[in-house]
Amino acid sequence: MNLDDTIVAIATPPGRGGIGVVRLAGPEAQSIAMPMLRLKHDLEPGRAVFAELVEPDSCSAGALVRENPGAGTGAAPTPDQVGADTLVCSGQTSVKNPRIDEVVVSFFQKPHSYTTDDIVEISAHGSPVVLRHIIELALSRGARLAEPGEFTMRAFLNGRIDLTQAEAVRDLIESQTLYQAKIAAQQLEGALSRRLQPIKQKLVELIALLEAGIDFAEDDISVLPVATILERIAAVRIPLEQLAGSFAYGKIVHEGLTLAIVGLPNVGKSSLFNRLVERERAIVTATPGTTRDLVSETVAIGGIPVKLVDTAGIRRALDEAESIGIRKSMEALADADIVLVVLDCSQPLAAEDEELLEQVQGRAVIMVENKCDLVGASGHSWPPVVNTDLQEQVNSGLKRHGDSDLEGHGFRRASSSSSGRGPLAPEAHVEAPRIRTSALTGEGIPQLRAEILRHIGGEVGTHAESGFLTSVRHQSLVRDSLAALEASKAAVHNKVPHEMLLLDLYNALRPLDEITGTTTTDDILNLIFSTFCIGK
């Protein structure tokens, strides 16, 4: 890939539209664009200029058109007589080329542009024919069709953005919710880079001190005491572990999650599904077993894309079609990140209900007691379901927030002690939350949405912080760095020479540099930017 080439691509989505933008970037961007444009005013950096798109000819580019009251007299017109049918070209005249389209042209002069190159953007009407013709004209004059993500890659290689910001451009384009777009915009502004910078700085300072100690090492006297080295390693490791912990939530923000709605036939799964998607997406009848296949829809809950899956009622199948639907329901249950188990609270618990509750033990589960409009305030009592995922949040949260804080966030104690308070400890069983709803009246639906959101964010969620990890690549590199830091800690305890200790510290620094692209390989760059659209 030659950075000195002038590249061209359509920067707007494929198809027809009101506006289509063609982007040229490189040293010859202006000279390539001018012959196809009839400008009303000269191009100025940072300003949009109205122009006409024409077929290029041998006349100089961008000639200004003037009125010609004397056209057709046979005499060569003077400059102030040149009319709408002629051009001025080095003292000569030629027939004015027919107009193809009216366009708006923007010029961004280096280095004040997206790629730091000269950039010309031609905004035409969004006809694919016109946009392709602009591309063909640019290619005929020496431009090269841009590779996927090449504009952003140039911005990175020219030092305008780092690699995390380049990846944020892609995330912003691919965002499905406003919250995802805001998070991507934070990353684009350098939130993750800013969070990494002080961590890297502490590590570099430790490396510098040890390097200096090697230069002046005499009589086996250490420049830094062992305790000080361990403290400095811990000062790097602790914030890095916190950053690694942010990936659980960041992955959900980036990719969303799947929520399966399961239960027996006729408990109101499809009605509940329609309430959550806020439209009649699934067929609802009073006949049990209406839903035979999976019905899915993606909705935004708290800014997170959640794929809701309505499933066939789980029971002993009456025919082959229903048997296939139930098998798909079980597959959806197995694949889901969160399971909504819907129970009919107007009816006593059936044996099939108990079997289903047993199957979801240890999963991220929300129990929905539907049809509460048909019963009184008490309803039926159901056996507890242990929620392993929430239990893990308790275990990690106790270390940082304490018992009372977590209890106040909806965790229930499964057993009682003499004081009336069951233990909320690692060995405690945390019940899955229960929400009473009426899909018919809408009662409890806001509370159900809030409970789903609580599951998404967790109790000690890192989402309040900016600059969290949303990429598997970032997470893997942070883990590599932490592993090298653990090795360096062990080396200090084992009194390994500082020359060998430095190898581990450099191994910890290198992955952090790869996150921001300070040091990276061409293969990694090609893999990242190949996922971009052509015009970005």
C-alpha cells in the first residue's frame, strides 16, 4: 500500500439516496477533481463550493463561466463576452460541456484533514450511476480505488489517531443504539488511550530505573530495594486488572446479548415478547402451542442491543412440527445469555414447570410470574432458582462493596439465621429475581426491563468509568501484559538478576503498545482495517 497514491472511494452507503459523497485523498486530489468540475467560485480550504459536474476536456480545470451577450457573431469573444456556451482556456475558447449533475465540493487542505492529506469531497445527488461515473473519471486521471478502511488507516499511519481510535471509528459506524454510538465516540476521543497512558508511564519509569541500575551496578548492590520494585509492579498491575475487568460489560456494550423467553405453552410468552418489542411481532392466540418456531427481534434496553427470542412452549410434543419447535426452544435456552422463565401465576406449578426450573439452575435467570391480573396479591409460591452468574457478582462484590451494599441491590438471602438475616457469603445461594407481570395490561413490564438492565450492567459494573475494553483484541493484550507482570513479580521474589527481570517488564509493556498501535505488525493492521467499509 503506497501512501503517496491518491485514492478515491464512495463514502456513503450503497444504493440510492438524496446525497452521495465521493472522497478523494492524496497529493493529486485537487488536480484530479478539478477537470470534472465547473466551479462558481475558487476552492478554499474548509469551505463548501457549489459546482457543476461535467465531462473533462482539454480545457483547463475549473474555468469560471460568464455571460456572453455576443455569442454567435463569429468573432472570438473577449474575456468579458464569454457566454454560457463557452469556456475561457489559455486565451482559447471551446464549447461548454453539458452538465451531468449539480454538486457541492469541499476541500480540506493538508494537514488539517481526516487523513492529513489533501482531501476533496464531491457531494452529488445519490444516484449510483453518477457516483460510479465520478469514480471512473478519477481513476482515468491516475487515482487508485481505496482499499477497505484505507482512509482511516492513513489517519493512523500519519499519526492523527491511534489504533484504539481507529477501531472506534468502525464501532461508531456499526453502532445499533445511541448508547453504543456514545461509547464509540468516547473511544474515538481517546478515552481508552488516556486510561492506559498513566499505566504505561509507571511501567516505563520502572524499566528506566532498572536499566540505569544495571549501568551503575557494582558489588551486587541493587539500585532499588526489592520491596520498592514489588510496590511499583503492583502500581501497574492493579489498574491493569481493573481495566481487564471492564471487558465483561464492554463486550456486552459492543456485541449485545441474547435473551430467551421460555416456558410452558399458553403462559403468555409471545404476549410478553410483544410487550418488550412494543409491537405485535409474534402471533398470539388462546390456543396452546401457537408458536412453533423461534421468533427473534433486537431491541435496545438501556442502550444495549438485546436480541429477544420467543420460543415454542415446552411440553410433550403432539406432532412432528411441534417436536422440532421444542427442540429449537431448548437450543435457544442453551445459547442465551439471559433466560426469562415465564410462569402462569394463576395456575399451580406443573411438573413441566419444575423440570424447566431445574434445567435453568445455575444460569442467568429472571423468573417472570405472568398473568398477575388474574390472581390476588399473593398468587402461588414457587421454588427458588439459584442464579450462578449473580452469585459470582456477589463474591466479587463483597470484596469491594461489602454485604449491605449488595443486599440493597435486589439480592435475596436464601436461608435465614437466628437474627432473621440469611448469610450473603460465597457459600450462600442467591435466588433468581422474580418479577410479576401482566402482558395483557402491561403491569410489571417497566420493572422487568429494569431487571434485565440490572443483569446487563451487573452490581459493580465498570460502565460508570470511561475507557473500558470493548474489543477481544484489547482484552487478550491486557491479559498478556498481566501475565508478564506476574512473571516479573515471581522473578523479584526469586532474586533473578535485573537483566532477566527487565525481559519480563518489556514483555508487559509490548502488549500495551500494541493496543494503541505504538508498535504493531502489518498483519494486525490489515486484519483490523479490512473490516471497514471502502469509503472510510
